Amino acid sequence: YTVTGTAPCTNATATVTVTETGSPDAGNDGAVTVCENGASIALLSSLGGTPDAGGVWSGPSAVVGGNYDPSTMAPGVYTYTLTATAPCVSDQATVTVTVNAAADAGTNGTLTVCETGGAVALLSSLGGTPDAGGAWSGPSAVVGGNYDPSTMAPGVYTYTVTGTAPCTNATATVTV
């Protein structure tokens, strides 16, 4: 800015420097479902829009490196915050994390029966704590989850528990 001076005075000048800062964009709220035994995921990829990098995560568990690890962290709402330079305002977005339980078919087992014996529940021959409600397959059709030596062929019977996405199915076998 210049003010013209009247002789013998010189002109007077002043300068105003304008700095423009951008408003941060934390993206749009998002949601993600993971399996309890799944791999770590980048929380930023679960936000909608085009979030700026460099924000800070907070939530039910401490977030390290921007990742959510279902084996060590609690599910819930995680908040991504980008701090603005005044006079701009900060921005936040959230990711709601849901964790599905992994399917458990137990561990492999064996079953020895007498060919004239009664029917035996195959599930009781699996180790661990298999989830109920799975399906059996094998050399013979399995009815009611039982192995009947008088009507069925010996061999490997597979128990499959269907996983809830994104968890995979789990299988275990009983060798008769």
C-alpha cells in the first residue's frame, strides 16, 4: 500500500502479506468388519472420501501406525483427527470397527468302534471346543451327527463350521 507524499515528504509504503492455509479433510465416516483372527488393517483405508494423511487416531485401544489389529485391540469407534492452522477448523471422521468371532471346528481326532456297536456322536471325538451347528461329510452320509458302524463306512469324516464373513470356514476331521 502506498500513500503519495507531498513534497518534500517521500511516499509512505506498507506491505501486507497474506498467507492462506488449507482446511484439513479427515474424509467421511466409515465402517469395517474384521475377523478376530484376521490380519491388521489400515484404518485410513476404511474412511470414505479422500482423507488427508498426517492425522491422529484415538479410540477404545491405542492405535499404532494407523493400524487396527483384531488380536490385540478392542472393537468400537475410532476417531481420526486432523488439526488445522487457525483460522481454519480441525476435522474428524470415524471408523466403526466390528469384530466377528472366528469359526471353530475343534481339532482332529480319531474314533475306534466295534462293527457291532451302537451309533457314536462324531463331535465328541473332536478335540478342543468345536462350535455346534457344523456339517459333516465323509465316505458315508452322516445323519444326526452320528457314526453308525452297522450302516456306515470307516474313513475320514470332515466337520465344517461356516465362518461369518470375513471369517473363513473352519474344518477338523475324525478318522474312524
